[in-house]
Amino acid sequence: MTVAFKQQSADRLQESLALVQRLLERQRQLEDLVSRPEASEPPTDPLAPHYNLEALRLKLEQLHPADVAHILEALPLEDRLLVWDQVDGARDGAILLEVSDAVRESLIEVMEHGELVNAAEQLDADELAELAPDMPRQVVYEVMGGLDEEERAQLQSALSYDEDKVGALMDFDLVKIRADVSCEVVLRYLRRFDELPAHTDKIFVIDDLGLLKGVLSIRKLLVSDPDALVAEVMATELVSFSPDEDAADAALAFERYDLITAPVVDEAGKLIGRLTVDEMVDVIREESDSEVLNLAGLKEEEDLFAPVIDSVKNRWAWLAINLCTAFVASRVIGVFEHSISQLVALAALMPIVAGIGGNSGNQTITMIVRALAMGQMQLSQAWRLWRKELRVSMINGVLWGGVIGSVAWLLYGSFSLGLVMLGAMLLNLMLAATMGVLIPCLMQRSGRDPALGSSVLITACTDSGGFFIFLGLATLFLL
Amino acid sequence: MTVAFKQQSADRLQESLALVQRLLERQRQLEDLVSRPEASEPPTDPLAPHYNLEALRLKLEQLHPADVAHILEALPLEDRLLVWDQVDGARDGAILLEVSDAVRESLIEVMEHGELVNAAEQLDADELAELAPDMPRQVVYEVMGGLDEEERAQLQSALSYDEDKVGALMDFDLVKIRADVSCEVVLRYLRRFDELPAHTDKIFVIDDLGLLKGVLSIRKLLVSDPDALVAEVMATELVSFSPDEDAADAALAFERYDLITAPVVDEAGKLIGRLTVDEMVDVIREESDSEVLNLAGLKEEEDLFAPVIDSVKNRWAWLAINLCTAFVASRVIGVFEHSISQLVALAALMPIVAGIGGNSGNQTITMIVRALAMGQMQLSQAWRLWRKELRVSMINGVLWGGVIGSVAWLLYGSFSLGLVMLGAMLLNLMLAATMGVLIPCLMQRSGRDPALGSSVLITACTDSGGFFIFLGLATLFLL
């Protein structure tokens, strides 16, 4: 996008959103008045809704595509589609790139074939690759036919990688130079561009075969002697990425080294593209989002205003899993029904043991999942960490077990019931610490995402385990 | 930092970490052998531990400060301090900037006054401001005394803002020019620098009073006619930040507009600093980290290898809160002890109702907290979203309530028990949806962070509520 739209701060963006909402509200009122003229005292101008929409269109035209995207995401479906209708078709592509996956689907659904082709044709190969999975196949083929050979190869390459790989996120818009020219020549060469690729903070130095030899930072270029050769001022100690590397690993490297752009090379060392920090920021955001969502048992980002049925489907799977684990816990209690019927206080006290165990286990598992994701923990340290977590849980177990055991003693007048409560708390917290280390390590070892399902699994262990330990101890010692 | 250290990919970093760990392991063995010579068959070279440490020192010297920081974070405390001892003192400051807060504290604790002053003296004012809160006061004063007037003013300004404000994160290292000079003059001016400030992607254009007039992007400068005036090629439609704006809002703007740097201006429009994308990436990472940690009931980032007592303290508060809420739920059950003693199946079934409610409520609350944090939802929409969430929960309630109600019917042979189960599931999921919308909206309205404690609060509602609804319905209709 060459046009510079006004950027605005958070407050101003909220004001823009509020204005759009007022215009939408007014639109509904006006349409209502015009369609039912008898209801309005003075006759309404039949063109009023038209003028109002025009005002909305003007407002949208002034907004940055990312801001339009933000507004679309914040609107309920019908309002969103009305706004989308008012957006200039020439900006559809840029805006579709900015919205979240869920909202993108809702917009593409209502667009016609021609509109989609138009939107897609405005995009670069790497941008197209980002949209392609959500587009109807027919549209992708048609747009592909209009690309030149190089772009088509780039698009196909980008589409051949999983979306969490570097290859799917790299772009192809980069400036290449040779090492044997002077900085003066490079500056003259750059001046021939109409515009340098976005985020250009360095120029890539390649040889005759296209192999990456180094990078020339623009900051360095600007302060260097114009007669100096690129080979003399370029940096060679740099990180480059391979297209089938995990995007999350690349994002961590961007964070570590404060990178703006970085080269992507194939196995032979040939430069094939570059990564930019804006894509990496999105990776970091998506990664942490999916961590939070997974913990809550949401499959993927859900559009806030999604139709009820879509929301039900998104939340379905984990509720079902949770139902199964809750059923298992229920059967554990079922085994001890005889004990409970003899001492009904057990029923009231058992959820405390299970609940604290779940909370404590979730604390441990969150620490471990985080450390594994950031590469700060190796599986070889699991043993050491387990011993530490066990000690933490024993202190908490004795402490809080003592508190709640005393309360149980006072409440039910049975000292041995208090002791059983203390013992059960201690053992369940130790179980929580053990499973909190074990579950994510086993997941990691088997190549799965340690975050996924961790919370449900640990809660299942501490629920069933807590009920079993508490009711078991009570049956042994109290009855 | 002007020295360029080798950057390495995720795999290479893991190899470096493994090498350091091997050297540390060997060090322990060697020291053991030397101190107990009778145990070793061939006499050990008494200098062997020294040479081994030297190898460690050499390895560390080659590593980027960010990589040393990563390794320090991944090591248990005693190993970490041994490695820290081998790090060249001249790099202490750069490394302290990169490590997490928890690890930074552990390192500063063992450093002597002189070492700390040395480390701090290597830093710019904005970097110093980042470390200052963790440093002993005496060190900060001593270093402050060595700063020139401008730097001291910058440091004091940065320290005067909360650490989550733009003012605390901005840096002062920027290039300023006037609008009435030609691009050629700007290029000549830049060439006089030894090095341009990190991340320089734009130059700030100010007037005689220091007021920000626009920015000249380096990309634009490189392709512009050397004779063109800065005023003709600079951009004026840009976002600038105020020092007391939330850093999280600024980070969202960096994400929206794919910014690398952005100006910070005071109320009068005077340029006082700039924000850079690397700081914003840290803000995004920290923000999402604290979201995950808060959900799990961890107060702040905890060092993986923290002493047991520190971990206990960090997890203390939320376990105590959880204990209280669990106790309330237990008392709710206590009220119905008579019902349970008559129909002990209730004790086995009640955790299912509470558990599914908790899971469902956490799904809703995660959605709402997220939408509020991203500015995608206004409080005015709470009503609309509540109706939607209620519908989702009703579908899930009838569905899963039907399933588990049927199971209860089959298991215990009582159709009315199944019906009570269905009714309780439905009502508890509706309660979960209601509280899932209400809690974060009330927190936001009262100016608190909607994420903090949300999960504990919703679970408290669905536990106590679930037990009350289920046991209440059972008492009414079954007994």
C-alpha cells in the first residue's frame, strides 16, 4: 500500500468507532422512518438514509485499513456487513489482511466472486498466500492465472508450508546487492526505486549464485564512506532462518536480537525471502492468544459476535472432554457412597481438597508450560524441578491443610476428621505437583503442544485423585 | 552496544546451552577430584578446574548478551551464579537488561557495589531507568552523579512514570532535523554520525521550538531527489504518543500500523523521545504472560529455579483466596447434608454440575476479558453479548445436561434424578454465562484489570451456585 492513511492513538480510534456506531444507529432510525412515513410527524426526506450512508463512507475513507479492520471486529455481524458494503473495493484486500480469521471468514462469505478476485489482485504474493486458505478455490486459481511466473512460484512456495512455519510467513519483497560495489553505487541504485520495500532496515548481499553473503544495514550504509566497498562494511555474523523452521522460534530470535528483518535461506544458503518484525509480532500475539484460549478450552479465536451455533461448536469439544473427566470423578465418589452415607460431612469437605489441588496444579503446570515454550527448560531438568515443586506443595499442603483441617475439626467436632483433611490436602497437592511437571513434559516428549489440554488434564487428576485420597483416607481411619 | 555478537537460531542456542551445562557438570567433577585427590586413580592436574572455567569464559565471550541472558535463565541458581562470575564485567549491564525480572534480582543480589556501578555506567539513560528499580538506591545515586545534565534529566523523567506507561519505556537516542533543508544536506548530516541510533527507520522533523512537525522515513529519504526539501517529502499524518499513555495502547498501535519507531511528544507537541518496536514486543510478551499467570493464580513471573520459599510466597495469595471460595462452596453443601444423607447419589453427581459450569464460565470470561483488553468491546455491548452467551449456554445446557441426565437415570434408575440433573446443568450454565459477562465488565468499570482473579471468581460462582442449584432442586423435587 503506497497511500499513507492517518494513524491514530487508542483514544482517537475509540472515538472513530463510536462515530461509526452512531451513524449505524441513525441509519436504522432513518430507514425505519422512511419505510413507515405515517409514523413520522414531519415527512422525512426519502434521501436521508442515503446521505447518512454517504457520511459513513466518507468517515471510512479517511481511516487506515488497520483501523477499519478494528472497527469491523468490534461490530455485530449485521452492522459489520453494512460497514463492509461502504468500504471502497480498492481497499478490500488490505483490510482483509488485517482482520482476525473469524471476522475474515464472515466478510469473505458475503463477497461475490468478482469482488474477491478484485481484492486478491491488489495483493503481493506473500499477502495472497495469507488469504488463500480462506478464499474459495476458484478465486485463488483465477488470481494465480494473472500472476507472472516469479510471483506464481512465490505463491506456490508460500502455500506449500504449514502456516506456523517460517516459509508461510516470509515475504519476497527485498533489495539484493553484490559485495564488490561501493556504498555510493548502492545509494544510487536505491534512488532508482520508486519505493523501498516496507521495513527495509538492511539490504541483502548475495553472490552470482544467489547465495547470501551478508547484510548491509541501512544505518551502516548512511554513515559509511561512499567509496567503501559493501564487502568491507557488511555484517556477516547474522542469524538467518530456514523456511521449514517454526515461526515461534524465529519470533523468539527476533525478540532476543531486536531484529527488524532477517533473511530466509534454503539448505544451500540461497536467499529466498525475508522475515519482517510485523509478522513476528503477529506470531507472538497469536501464540499467547492460543495459549490463553487453549487453557480456557476454546478451540480457536472466536468472533465475539459469531452466530450462537458457531460459538457452541467452538466450545463443544472441551466441554465434552470435561464432561468425561467430571464423570470419572463422579464415579470415584460413587465407589465411596457407603462411606458418605455414614459420615455425610465428607460430601461437604471433599470439594475443598479437589479444588485447592486443581488450583495448585494449574500454577505448577503454567510455570512448566511457559518454560518449555520459551526454551528455558530442557526435559533433563524435569527431575530437579519435580523435587522443587514437591517441596513447595508440601509446605502449602501442611499449611493450608492445617488451616482447613482445624476448621473441619471445629465445625464437625472430630479431631481425626481434621487429621484426615490435612493428610488428604498434603497428598493431593503432592499429586498436583507431580502431574503438573509430568503432563507437560510427556506432551513435549511426544511432540505435542504442552499447553493444549494441560489445564483440563491436571484438573481431572486433582479432582479424581482428590476425591479418592480424601474419601479413601476417611474410609480407612474414620469408619 | 556497538559490538556485533553472533546471532544464532533456536537450535544453535540450545546447543550453546547444552555446552555450558556440560562445562558446568565437568567443573563439579573436576573440583571434586582435585579436592579429594585420594579418590582419583591418576593424580588430577590441580589446574584442571581453572582451565575448564577458562573454556566456559571463552564460550560465553562469543555469545550475544541476549543469549547469555537466556542461558542464565535456564540454569539453576548455583550454576547461574557460577556462569555470571565468568561473564566479562563490561557486559554485565547489557545482560542485566535482557534477563527477566526474577533472574535479574538473583544476579544483582550477589553483585558488589563497585560491580553494579560499573555495570550501570555502561548504560544509556533509558536503559538505566529500566534497571534502576531493581538496583540498590546508593548505586543509582552514584551513577546519577556521573551523568551530564541532559542525561540526568532524561533519567529522572523516565523514573517519574509508572513502568507500564509510555514515558518509562521511551528512549532519548534520536535524530532530529529541520524541515527547511534538502535531502542532500540530511544525508551529509547523517554521515557525520559514528553510528545511527538502533532501529532508526525515520528521522524526526522539528521546528525552532522543538515542536514535532513531521517525520522523514529513511526509506523515503533514500529514494528522494537529493535537492528536494525535507518539508516536501516528510510525512505529517502520523501517530505520536504522550508519555503518560498506557504502554499497552501504544503496543496495539505499533501492531496496527506496523511501526518500527514512533515519536513521543509532550502536551505542547514538543518532541521528547521515541518508542521502538523492540520495547513494544516486550510489552506484548509481558502483557500476555501476566494474563496467563494471573489466570493460574501466580502473582508475577516466577523464576523457574527460585528458592522454594519464594515460590511458596508467590503462590500463597491465590491459594488462600481459593481456599476461602472452596470453603463457601463447602458450606453450601453443608446446608444440604440432610438431603445427601437421604440420597447419597447427590454427592457423586454434584461435582459434575459444578465442574462443567466452571469450564463453560471460563470460556465466556476468557472471550470477554480478551475483547476488553484489545479494545474490541465496549461496556455498552455487554447487554447484547450477555444475551448471546445465554443462548450458547442454554444450548450446551440442554445438550450436555440431557446426556449426563440420561446417564444418571440409567445409573441410579431414577428418571426424576435425571431431570433434576438436566435442570441443574441448564441453570448453572446460564449462571456461568451471566457471571462470565458480568464479572469482567464490573472489573473494567471500576478501573481494575478484568483478567486479574476472573478465573477464581467465576469458579467460585459456578461451584457454590452449582451445588446450591443441584442440591436445592433435588431437595425440592426428589425428597
